[in-house]
Amino acid sequence: MNKGELVEAVLGSKAGLESKASAEKATNAVLDAIKKGLKKDKKVQLVGFGTFSVKKRAARKVRNPQTGETMKVKAKRVVHFKPGKALNDSI
């Protein structure tokens, strides 16, 4: 499912939205709220769905498989998602 399909699913849901534009605004609002929550609190927990969190990935050395050259990759922060029990059970 891509973002366009998600917007269509929101439009077709029981949310009571009347147009594709309003469904897209609602979807964008939820995604923006998750981004802001991760920036501010480093964690967004949606009970029954899962938890988004920010984790640190350490600097490391990697090898280019084509050339065999060793390169350094800088440390960075990445988004991690841990699904909730209800989500796991539904799959």
C-alpha cells in the first residue's frame, strides 16, 4: 500500500470524509503528528497498533562488495517501529 492507496482507504472508511482532498488532509495530519512526536518525545505509542521510536545507530565500517573497499558510515538516528500485540494478531 502506498500513500495514495492509504488516502483512498481513509476516504472509504467510516471516518465520514466526503472528498479525496479531505481524506488526504487527514492522512497528512496524522503523518505530521507522528513526525512531530518523534522529534519532540522520541516516541509515539499507538495502543493496539504499535510504537514508533528513535534509536541511535552507531558508526561502523562497511565493505563495498563490488570493489572490496572499506568505508566508514557515520552514526545516525533512525526510526524504529515495534508492532503492538493487536496488530501482530491481526496478521
